[in-house]
Amino acid sequence: MDTAEIRRRFVDHFERNGHQVVPSASLLLDDPTLLFVNAGMVPFKPYFLGQETAPYQRAVSVQKCVRTLDIEEVGKTTRHGTFFQMCGNFSFGDYFKPGAIEFAWTLITSSVADGGYGFDPEKIWVTVLHGDEETKRLWQEIAGLPLERIQERGKLDNYWNMGVPGPGGPCSEIYFDRGPEFGAEGGPEADEDRYLEIWNLVFMQESLATVRAKDDFDVEGPLPAKNIDTGMGLERVAFLLQGKNNMYEIDEMFPVIEKAAELTGRTYGADAADDVRFRVVADHVRSGLMLMGDGVTPGNDGRGYVLRRLLRRAIRSMRLLGYEGRALEQLLPVSLAKMELGYPDLRKDWQRISQVASAEETAFRKTLAAGTQLFDNAAEETKSSGATVLSGNQAFALHDTYGFPIDLTLEMASEAGLTVDEAGFRSLMAEQRQRAKADAKAKKGQHADTGVYREILDANGPTDWLAYETLETESR
Ligand code: ATP
Ligand code: MG
Ligand code: MG
Ligand code: MG
């Protein structure tokens, strides 16, 4: 079943059951707590909080999501994309636990001929929050699930919140057992690769005042109504139904891997390290396309930096696969051909998107051409002195002279079998900022106050990827 059909069946199922179909919001929805939309519920947040009255009681959507937190997982796990699509059904004070369980169970276990996904009910496991006896009982009654396939887990997995004050509630997750060849027995608690999480049902019922950590928060009180918020990973269901090993091999993503294999002359499936690179390329090219489609341009901070890092990582992965040519102009059109089916605006904006990508590739090629020699020398020097840590000075020089962001230095160092004295690098950066500040002060009143610009550049320039992650949360 292709991805488009899986998406269609999801929407149809819920539309038939009285849900208003709501189109995906932009990835850049205005929410001060988030860099990007990272879950289907984000556009509905005011309804859950009771700040606005929902114009409908039930809704269904397929929401574009970006989770930068998952970037390091891409290509290494089978199931994490930086961009993915979350299919969701929502109830605003209408149906609650029994309705949510019934709707989800019917869709996943109904036969393909009957409009469902046809999953074997014997291979489905679910989880509930520790002590949530009610939800356990409902799974037994409504789905006929035996107790052995209902696991209790802690708040870290089974209490959903946004990581910041806002709505939250216990959740119940649905997993598919891929079989003994994919890992140890024992349910999702034992192995999340064998038991693949496909759908999260959130019983959104509380308002959180303070959130110290994902599993450490204070409940302010009940929300004005009991709500349902669910999220089913479109790519995860697609990879299962298409009989693939991971989400990067589905119909919407695999053509990019094929194109990358053609360009590099390497074979996908022949070498584990290369395969991770192929999957990173497929993921990052698609995420880059979707971000540029929603109007992000590469830059040195915030959203622009995320995009820049994704595009540059895709280009570098192609280089590591042996392709030195201009990669994005070859790969983006392949991703476009797939993604425009669901997102026709991409075609309308294609000229703008391809120009943005092309300029970024040109700039990055210049940076690499200038800095790679210095990096290689530094790495060589470090190794020949018997050390394994690239000094803060060297990382600083790469940044200051050649505009190498620290992430790039970290990645290249790790490929060379080295680590980087990050603390040293950061203290040199801080010193430079101080100097710029003092300089700016001294020059106050003069007309060319470049120190200030330098300071802004330094503050926003080689940004710490992690600094942006704090804006974003997810359930695990
Ligand atoms: P995981 O534990 O696998 O990281 P999650 O618990 O973080 O997933 P949720 O926040 O519950 O995920 O999101 C709802 C659904 O969205 C998940 O059940 C999964 O199907 C899908 N999903 C979440 N993160 C990703 C991702 N990075 N790539 C693809 N699909 C995802
Ligand atoms: Mg989850
Ligand atoms: Mg996660
Ligand atoms: Mg999870």
C-alpha cells in the first residue's frame, strides 16, 4: 500500500466517523515555545487549553512535523526522520478513551478490502501508564487484547506533555511486533526496534504549570474538558505495510537513495556505514525540501540554522559516499517528484526553492574548499603528536578564519577518529565576544561601530545545535 493510500485511508476512516478534515498547518506555525511544529496537536493547542472554542468537536489531520531532536538517530534507527507526517484524530471534549481505542483498533486491524490496514491483531502490543487500570480494561474489552500484550510504563513514555507548561495527559501507545529476527522478546519495554511504535493515543486532560523534565512536572488542574489527541506515524505504517526494513525505504523516500547510489556509484545495502549515509541523504534532502517549501532560508540561527545544517549534512554525506559534484540540484527534484503529490505548492515554489538550495550549496563548497586543508593539517598534527583531541584553538581558528561551524568540526573530527576540546572552543568564543563588547564600548559615538555587528555575528553565528533543541520536546 503506497503512502498516499495509507494517508487517504486514515482521513476517510475518521471523516466517515464525523471528524472535520483539517489541512496540515505550516511547519512554521507561530508558537513561541516551538521552533517547528513537531506534533499533530500543535495547531489545536488553544482548543485543548480552552483559550478558544473549537469550531468542530472532532477533527482529523495529517500534519507535517520536524523534530530536530531526532537528527542523530536518522539512518541509525529504522524509525526516526527529521521530517515526518503525523496522522491524527482529535476530540475536543467529545469522545474519550473508549472512542479513541475503538477508532484506532478498527483502522489498523480491519482488512485491506474493508478499508483498513490489515495488521495481524496477534502482533499488536499496547502500553499504558503505570496504574492506569481503566485503560488496560478498555483494551481488553474493546480490542480483546490479552493482558500479556498490555505493558505498563512510566511517565517518560506514557505521560505526554509538551515539555513546557501546557496541556498534558496519560497516553497509550500501539506497537507492532516485527518478529524475532528483529530483536529480543518481551514487548516494547524490552526492545523498541523489534516492537515498533506506530500510534500514540493521548488522553489530554490536565494542565501543567511547571515542567522540569519530561517526567517531572506539576499538574495545575484539570483542563476544561477531556480531550483526545492521537498521532500515528505515516512513514512507520508505510514501512511495515510495504514490507521494508525502515522508513527511508518507503515509496516517498527511496527514489532519493536510488539517485544517490547512481551518482556515487556505490550500492545501497552493501556496507553498513554507507547505508547510514544514504539514509541521511534521503532524510535530510526531504526535510530540506519541506522546510524551504514553508519559507525557511538557510541562516546562522534558529530555523535557518537547522535548514543549513540539514542541507550541509546531506552534501557532506554525498561526499563521504564519493560524490564531489553538486548534489542538491540532482537530489531535490527526485524528492520533489514524490512530495508534490501530497503538497502541490512545492511545485509552484520550485524555482524559489531550487535557487535557495543552489546558493547554499555554492556557499558551502567555498567553505569546504577553504577550510578542509586546515582541518586536515590540524587533524594530522594532533594524531602525530599522539593526541586524540583537537584543541580548542584549532577549532576556533577553523571557525574564525573559515566559518566552520562547530558542528562541522565535530563531525569531521569524529570521522577522523578524534574528539574536540569543545569547552576550550567555547571559552575562546566567549573571550572574543568580550573583546568585541569592550571594543564596541570604546568606539561608542564613532560612526563605524563594527564591534556590535561582530558581536551579533558571534552570538548568532556558529550556533550550538543543542541550544535550539531546548525549544522542542516530544514524548520520548
Ligand atoms: P519514539 O519513541 O519512537 O521516538 P515518540 O514516542 O517520540 O516515538 P510520539 O511523540 O508519541 O513519538 O509521536 C507520535 C507518533 O509519531 C509515534 O508513535 C510515531 O509513529 C511517529 N513519530 C514520532 N517521531 C517520529 C520520527 N522522528 N520520525 C517518524 N515518525 C515519528
Ligand atoms: Mg510515543
Ligand atoms: Mg521520540
Ligand atoms: Mg515513544
